[in-house]
Amino acid sequence: MKPEEEQQLIQIAQMYYMENKTQSEIAKELHIHRSTISRLLKLSRQEGIVEIMIHGLHDQNFPLENRLKERYHLKYVGVVTCTEGLTRDQRSIILANKTNAYFQTILEDHMVLGFSWGATLRQVANHLTNLAQHTPLMCVPLMGGSSGRIRSDYHVNAVTYEASRNLDCGAILVDAPAYVESASLKDSFMTSDFMKSITEYWHKVDIAFLGVGSPNVTMNKWRYFYGNDFFKEVEQGKVAGDIAGHYFDIHGTYLSDTLDTHLISINKTDLARIPYRIGIAESLEKVDAIRGALQGRYINCLITTQETAKALLNSANL
């Protein structure tokens, strides 16, 4: 390998692994095609420039992961340690990197990837990579978009599109709100040729990346996302959380079948049959919501923080 080629590999590896820049950001900064960045990162590992160390039994979070996995019968649990004083975005980036590390172990050719919305999901989309260059892949939103004011980069379409950019693959975006005023309006959306193409993908999703909503944290975001009329249909006092618009109590019991007549989202049956349903969420305020999502089997993989993991185990013993 020529010295200048080695130097380029070092530069790209440092930007990606040390500076936490996405492959798209590196490609733009260095004026190199996105797929070339992915190939050069793979080469940097093959040449020994980058070494990835996986901590197993000696990882302080390993016992927590095992206990959560056994307690909730999960396929995978990833627990990260976040030091005090980190911002929400910084914690989300740590969660996103952990999510991507697991993603690399389950990604295969011809997979369909589904996404919900939110701040954490946006960071996940920013940090997904396709190191083994699996093809073809397709990214799809798992629900409609917001009816009110949320940050545009948290929108389900923005999350889905950003993931497709970083994975260098196709995407289909949704042109419908998550919550509509009437059952007849939902029928109009769902019977359109465009929505039929999306629902066909919902039958085929292999990996779902899911945020977990909580009234303790996201009540105003729920109002902005679904609109004020939505709250007439929800028994707010019983709600522990939601996954892709499906609301449940602390035990995981679904709260409102009537809401389904207004909700444009992957249905419960299609959600339940997805092989990998990865919930990415943290904070003590979300413990009840995450616990409900686990007990209701809305998710079968969990990425969270050490603090949240301990609280989940403690609440399970109450």
C-alpha cells in the first residue's frame, strides 16, 4: 500500500471512529462518493489500521444485559454507560452507536428496514452503516407523519431518508398523517396506490428501529404529532407509552382498538411478526413506557443505558 493511500485510510477512520462523523458527512467533506467511504472503512479494518475490540464477560454491563434478556425473553439487550453531565443528544449518539454495532451482526442482503420517529431515532439513522455492503436494502417509514409542530428532522420521513443515505440504499416515504379525523379518511389514504405500496413493505419488514414514547416525557410531542383531536380517543391516565402510535399500559395491554380506525401505522399483527423489533430508549422517566413495551412484546430487542436498565430490573421486582 502506498503511503498516501494509508494516510487516506487513517484520515477516514479517524473521522468516522474518533470524531463520530457519518459516512455521508465524510464523503461530503472529502468529496468522495459515499460507497467509497464504506469500502475504505472496511479496508482499514482488513489492513489492521482499525481494530475493534468487543468486551464480553468482563464488561460491567454484561450481567445487566443477561438479566434483562432473561427477565423479558429478549433476543438481544445492549446496555451502554453514560457519564453524568451528558446532553440528551450525546446520550442518543452513544445509543445510536450501540444500535449500529448490533445492526452489523444481523444485517443481510435483501432486507427491509422500518423506522418510527423522534430525536433518538434521528441519531440512529445518522449512525447506521453498511460495512459489509449488503444489497439491495430498502428503508420504509412504519407510520404516517406528524399533524402538528415537531422538528422536521424528527419526522418519520426525515429519519427514513437519512438512514437510506447512510446505507446507500433505496427508500420509500409516506405522504399521510399518522392520525386522521375519521375512519373514512383513513380508508381513502390506505386504499390509494401509493399507500398500498408502503403497506406491502410493512408485510416484509425484517428489522424495525423503534422509539418508545412516554407521557412523562413526550406528551406535548404527542399532541404536536397526532393533533389535539387524538387525545379525545386516549385514556390518558392509563397510558404508559407507545410504539409507532400503538398505545399500551404499564403491563403492555393495548389501550384503544377504536384508535386503529384513525391511525395510519403498521398494524399490530405485522409489527409482531417482524423478526427484529429494536427498541432504543432511555431515562428514568421512560421506565414505565419501556417496561410496558417489553411486557407487551412490542419490542424483542432493547438498547438502553445502565441507569435505565437497573431501574427496569428494580421495577420488575416490585
